[in-house]
Amino acid sequence: MTNQELQARVEAISMAAFHQPFRHRAIFNARLKTTGGRFHPADMNLDFNPKLFAAYPSAITDGIIKHELVHYHLYAQHRGYQHRDHDFRQLLAAVGGARFAPPLPTTGRQYIYICTQCGRQFVRRRRIDVRRYACGHCRGKLRLQKR
């Protein structure tokens, strides 16, 4: 999906769910790591995480778009647009937007270390030197099981 397709989709969802036009810019922002989207009150633009749109079907991504549009439309109406506000929660439930973004697909390697004495597993993203580190529970030696 390109930025132009995203813009058209956001405008269509805004008219269908909110009966109000979306007059600003919606783009993909690859720097987003832990969130599905972001609303910028200063310029009223929306950013979306491209990894979520690639990993999940349109039904789930429509919920993310609706979530950000709730921020957008409430801010434009000078009503409570933050997650803790009653207006936000009511409108989000009314339009069927997602309350939370689904978990992002994990990236990078995962190292699994097992203690040779107690058998506990430790999942790490960064490799560690098993000669320098020991199990935090029983002080046993660690062994790399798989990458």
C-alpha cells in the first residue's frame, strides 16, 4: 500500500464512519516501532506504522485508522481527544475502532539460553557470552539452545 492509497482509505473511512471529511495528510512512518499510528495535534496529520499494515488484514487496520480518526475529529471539535477522556472512549466504541494496536511482529534473531542446572529458559535478542554470565536463579552455567 502506498501513501496515496492510505490517504484515500483514511478519507473513505472518515466519511463512512464519522460523516465528516478528513482534510489533512495521512502517511506511513517507518520510524514507528511500538504503536499502530499517531495523531499530531500541531498540524492535524496522521502517521501509521507500515509494518502493521503489511502484517494484518484490512479489518484490523481499519480499526487502527478509526482510532486515529477519533483523535482527529475530537480535536477538531475541541472535545477531549486523549485516551483517558470520556468523549474519546464513547466515540471509539460508537465507530468500532481498536482500543489497542495488535502486537507487532517480532523482528530480529532470538537467542534461547538454558541453564544446565535448573533448566530455566532465557530468551534474549542480543547474544551473550556464556563464559561470563550465569543463571540468575541458581548460578548454573548457561547453554545456547538455538538462534
